[in-house]
Amino acid sequence: MDNLLSGLGKFGLDENVANNIFQDENVTVKKAEDGTTVKEIAAPKEEDFLLLKSIRCPVCDGVFRTTMIKSGRAKRKEPDMDLRPRFEYIDTNKYDVASCPHCGYTAIHRYFPHLSTLQMKLIKEGVCAKFKTAPTKPIEEIEVLDYDTAIERYKLALYTTIVKKGQTSEKAYECLKIAWLLRGKIEQLTAEGADKNKDAIEACQKEYDSFYQQAFDGYVKAMSSENYPMSGMDQSTVDLLIAAMAFNLGQYEYSSRFVSSLIVSRTASSNIKNRAHDMKEKIIAKLKK
């Protein structure tokens, strides 16, 4: 094959980089002892899915950098029954919060830029004025978060939402995201060794139960007082979420009511209805027991 980049040598560049234009960067070709060629595929690192983005704080007008997920980079897997998103090699939930290192204002990205004048005043008085040190240092490079750090930031976001008197659905969403992170942490601890991490798993489970119940109660309350979309979800999606959460909490009759309405709904998508049918089978199995 002709050298596709021939002629670039005069610029001091390597003309041979085009020999394998479409070679997978994660694939290493090695020779086995018997002389055969073996391809080794290296699992991508978490930082491979991350990027730094500069954003402006609506409270103090300071500009800072935060770590976010590269759009379309992570491969989506089947979500949990309660819609917790899953991706290969990374838990994207960890990177959905922005925390201003200048004033302490913290929020989920969806809500971060949207503040009323009154909410800014409440945050300055109830958050910024009380912080002795910034919740996070200015980020200069991509930051890989562990579960404890991510959960801490979500709790800061929840605290901020309470102070600014945010909507019930916003607080419910933050409680749900914290519960999802705790579920992820439990999975990680279990994979590392359920016996040696027994105490840590029990502590996580207890905290998970509290936040999950708060999230459920919040969404049930928000249904009667807020308009849709709610947390970026239409009514059918919220109904499916509440049905799944009720199921996980052992409230099978309550879950069944939402599932039944989704199955006969004229507005619910086919995907929502399929998930509702699957959940119906699980509810029937539980009720038979």
C-alpha cells in the first residue's frame, strides 16, 4: 500500500503514522511463544471518558473548570429497573454535579445555571457566607472521582437546593441520584470482597435506604403540586420511575396501580409499556409469594 502521508517528511513528521489509520488504540498486537499473533485488548480507563469544561457560576460570576462526561464516548448498558443509567467501565452519575470553588454554590448540571434573583440571595446568605473553605479546589486537570467524593458533592447540591427553596422534584432527584451512587458503591465493595467489607456495606445500605425512601416520598408529593416535565422526565417516565421505586420498597399494590395505567396509556411510548409489562410480571410473582 502506498504511503498515504508521503511528502510530510520534509516537515520533520513521521510519514508512517498512516500505515494503520483505523487501528484500535486499545489493541496491542503481540507474538505468542508459538509465533502466532495475539491481540490484547486493554480496558479503557475512567479518565478516557472524561473532559474538562469551563463554566461560569451564576452566583459569584466566577469561572471554573469541572470534570464532565464526553458526549457519546461511554457505551450505554441496560438501565436498572428504576432507570438508574449504566455504562461500561464508568458510573456517569458521579460526574453530574458542578461545585463552584469560589463561592461554594453546588448543583446538578441540569439546574446549575437556572436561578432566580431570590434564590441567588438565599444561596449567598445560606451557603456562600457560611463556607469557611471552598468545597473543592480549582481543577487544573481531569479529576477521577471516587464514590465518597461524588456523594459528598451531591449532598452539597441537596443542601443548596434546600437553602434556595428549590422544587420538591429537584430535591427528590438529588436524593435519588445519591441513592444510585450508594448502590454503585455497594456493588463495588461487594466485588472487592463482601466478607471483608461487611461493615461498610451495611453502613452504605442503611444510608441508601434512607435516601431512596426520601426520593420516593418526594416524587409522590411532587406529582400533586408540579407540572411536567419533572427532572427532565415526562409524565409516563415519572410514573414508571415511581412504580419501580414502589416495587423496590415492597409496595407492590401501589406499584401495580401505576403499571396498570401505563400499560393502557395512549401517550406512553412502546419502550415504557414494555418495561411496565416486565414490571407487572415481577409484581405478580411477588404477590403470589
